[in-house]
Amino acid sequence: MMDEEIHDLDPAPFESKGAGWWERKTGEKLKVSEKIVGIIFLVIFLLVFYVTLDANKYAAIVRAIEGEGKVGINPTTERLDFGDLSRGTSAVRTVTVKNDTPMPFFVTVIRIGEIRGLTKMEKNNFVLHKGEEQQLNFTVYMLASAEIGHIYKGRVFVFKIPAPFF
């Protein structure tokens, strides 16, 4: 009885064992140029995926308060918290970027959200070589037209892109 079950298997699924999944699906083999383009796209995708995961991500926040010349800063290193600012005042927060790898990095900063329009940076889009360290100063200036009590939020992404040819 056991021998009968083994012999009853349908050999059809095993006939195209040497063919790749693309050939089984389409009936055509991939050309060499198509394989090369596929590998290039895969490498680019993996590089973008790595750079995105490796980015330093910070929540940025500031609250507009009533009064003149009032500033309240929260001491935190996890986010860019500019605290409470009255209209016409500013605050500075610093992020340090260091390259501990043997390969240079191209550093670029992207700011999104409401706080983007309030934030100024001294330096962006630069190369950081092996062992170098750079401080990024973020200055928030509270506009005279800012709504009192409103919390301006956003995100700051510091991307470190490998740049072996710099």
C-alpha cells in the first residue's frame, strides 16, 4: 500500500526543475541585460533602505508663549525640543554627527512639518571624512505672527550616505 502512494505522485510539477521562477511564469528566459538591470536595481534599493534605516531621526517641537523675551528650554538629547519661546525670540539646539567608519559620508539634513519654516541651519549637504566630527546648529526663531499656545511640530532626518569616492 505504501509503494502505491509513492508511485501515484504526479511528476508534472517536477519537470521544470531546472527552469527559474521567471521562466516558469512567463515561458521566456531572462536575457543577460535584464539580469544586470535587475541586480543594479536591487543594489540601489538595498543602499536606499540602509541609508534610510541608518538616518538619525529627531522629533522637533517648539511652543509659542505670551510675553516678551521669554525662553524656556527643555534639556533633552532625544529630540530637538526648543521649549517655549515668546514672539521675536530664538533658541539653538545642536546635534553632533561623527564618522567612526573608514569610509567618508555625505551628510544631508531634511526637515519636515510646521517647524521647518521656523528653523534655520548653518550647514547642510557636506562630506564627513574618517574620524571627523561636525556640529549641526538648528536655530528656531519664533515669528511675531505666531499663534500663542500653538505647538509647532516637525521631524528632522540626518542622512549619512556612504561616499567612497570623496
